[in-house]
Amino acid sequence: MPYFDAASSAPLHPVARQALLASLDEGWADPARLYREGRRARLLLDAAREAAAEAVGCRPDELVFTSSGTRAVHSGISGALAGRRRVGRHLVVSAVEHSSVLHSAAEHEGRGGTTTEVPVDRAGRVAPGAYARALREDTALACLQSANHEVGTEQPVAEIAQECRAVGVPLLVDAAQSLGWGPVEGEWSLLTASAHKWGGPAGVGLLAVRKGVRFAPQGPADERESGRAAGFENLPAVVAAAASLRAVRAEAAGEAARLRTLVERIRARVPELVPDVEVVGDPVRRLPHLVTFSCLYVDGETLLHELDRAGFSVSSGSSCTSSTLTPSHVLRAMGVLTEGNVRVSLPAGTQAQDVDRFLEALPGAVAGVRERLGAPVAPSATEQPDTPSLVVDSLGKRCPIPVIELAKVIGDVPVGGTVTVLSDDEAARLDIPAWCGMRGQEYVGERAAERGVAYVVRRLA
């Protein structure tokens, strides 16, 4: 069964498995002790730190191991904000950061701080200069991911780091998705990552803090990991994480070229095989193994179940899942379709025949979901000049039903006529304008209704 969700968690690399098993025998003792077993554990920990620091591009004494990538983010943000509290309490983040960054920002605001969210373009990329405009005299920290976890778009980290450095603001880079492919360029100040993203074991994160960055670890003091990560080190996992990072880096150039070719095939073929699909993310400046597309008139969770039944493990940032019923904040910030979203992220070693099988299974899976939802097979060509305006009541219905009902009736008004969709689903605010962009219709706007919101669409063709 092909596993196509490496962006969530990559399969354990063979080198990680070997290092983990070996260090279970050699690295079980406390590396802080002076007896023989402790000294042996300390040597393993120091070697792992040196290997990880080399991959990150920092000094070994600038890097600590944490219990997860999320913990690294939380510790990095809280420590940097506390270290620069005399400067101010203003934080700058992009609109497409990982939830761990946004959760830290929310906590910061709850404690009286302020946050500026930098917008992105339709490809999910921040514009050079955008951070410079957001920085203020009281800005304590800026955060920017190196590459997006949902759509794969790479960010201009080097340019943003230069903007931050010019005004003395440290930049924290979340490198979870990109570190296995190469070092993060530019003069960043703090960096975080997570081992399970590159094929290391889960439960190991990295936090690098450059010398000279004001940093005050939060929480009770602890003597381990320079006081920046409390608790006994999971030494076997740390050793395996560092060993696998070095191994994947050695393979990165060749594997990136091979996977990029497979991803290009998916990007090109999906719109040809499935109607009403939008491939999202930057087509050039992106991770080599990840592609995301959104299908009109499809419930994302249902589509994932269909693909799972067909033997393919993929993920989604789609708006309508049973757990949240809220749109993906990344897709929302990009202004693209949030319904029927599929993320394919290929692990190392993925074969071309597995991609071909996926492309064979996808059209049938999408068609089946659309049929069950009553989606239109093709845009209606029927025109009824006597009905220049229609109202569609989709109150109480979740996406993609409001968009499906809009698509069914748009052909029932003449060119220039309008359709008003009544909906109380938050996702409609994003998906109806996105549908208009994909189908060449005019999104007139929205207004408050007695219940929900009225979204007005004018037929152009």
C-alpha cells in the first residue's frame, strides 16, 4: 500500500533504525554522570549534537535537543520573546505558519502581547519587503517557516532574514519540512526542526539559538541541554535522529531530482484526468516531494477514505473534516479552494509505478464522491432569460454542498444574471469566491442575511 504522507511523518530511515538499536545497548546511562557508562553516553550525545549542528549550519553549543518539533517551536518563541521583553512585546508571523507557531502567538496575545500576521500571495509565498513593513520599534521576534507543510511553497528566508537583521530583530525559522533536503540559507537567528519529518524517530526536536541572540528559557530551571530543554535526554532517539539526518542529506540531491520528476507528473496529469481541479502552491519554488490540489464539489474527508480504500495513504488540509468543520488556515490565507483538498507527499524511494497507480485510481474516486453528493457532471448550458436572478438556500448544509448547489443553477440565469447563495457555513466565504475564479464567474460580494450570509455571484459565461 503506497504511503504518500511523508510531510506528516516520514518512514523510519534504515540508518535511524540501525543507530537506534545500537544506542539502546550503548547509550542507556545518564550522560551527566562521570562513571564509565555515563562517559560513554556523553560521547554519543556529543557526537549526535555535532552531526546535527553540521547539518543545521550552526555551532554544536548553539543546538539543543527537545522532546518534539512543537516543543522546540514553543520553547524558541517563548525564550526569544522573554529575552527581548525590554525591546517590546510585538511578534511578527506569516499567515501560513504551522499551528505550533500560531498557538504560541495566541498565547503571547493572551499574556498582553501583540501579533502582526503577514499575508501571502495565491501561491502561499510572502513577498520580500512584507516583513520589513511589518517590523516595528517594539518588535521582539519574527517567525517564518522555510517551506509550507500543506502546499510545499518555499519562503524567501534569506531575504526576510536580511530585512530583520537590518533592524536588529531576530528571525526564528521553522525548518521542519525542509531540513532533510538541505540547510536553511540566510542569517537566521533561531531554527527549529523535527526528526520524524526526515525519517528519524518521533519525539526528537531541534532548537538552534545563535550566539548573541537574547534568550531566556521559560519554565522551571533545568541543568540539561543548556537549560533550554528540561528532562532526561532520550539518547537512543537523539542518536538515531542525528544519524538519519546525515544519511538523508547525503542522498538528498539525487532523491530530490527523482521525486521532483514524479511530482511534476502528478501536477500535470491531475488537471487532465479530473475536471474542476486546482493545483495549489508555487509551481517552481517548492519542496521536491510535495504536491497539493483541490477538487470542486468534493468533501475532502470522504475523498481520503475512498483513496485509502483504493490503497493510497494521503492527507488533506481540506476545510470540511468531521473533527473541525473549519477551513485550513493555509488555504484560507492563500485565497484558494479549501474543499476537496488532497496533499500528496512522497517519501524517499517512491516508485514511478506507484504514482501511475495513484493517477489511475484518482479519477474514479473523485467521480464517485461527486456522484454521491449530487454534483453537476458538467456546467449547465441552459439559459432561461425570464429568470435573471435566483436564490439558493443552503442554510444548515456544509461544504461542498453550497458550491454544488450554486454550480447546478448558475446556468439557469442568463449571462449578467445573478445567483444568491444563503449559507451559514464559514467555508462558503472562501469557497464560493474560489469557485468563481475557477469557473470564470464574477463574485459580486456578500451581505448579512436574516440567517447566515448571502453570497452573490454573477454569471459571465
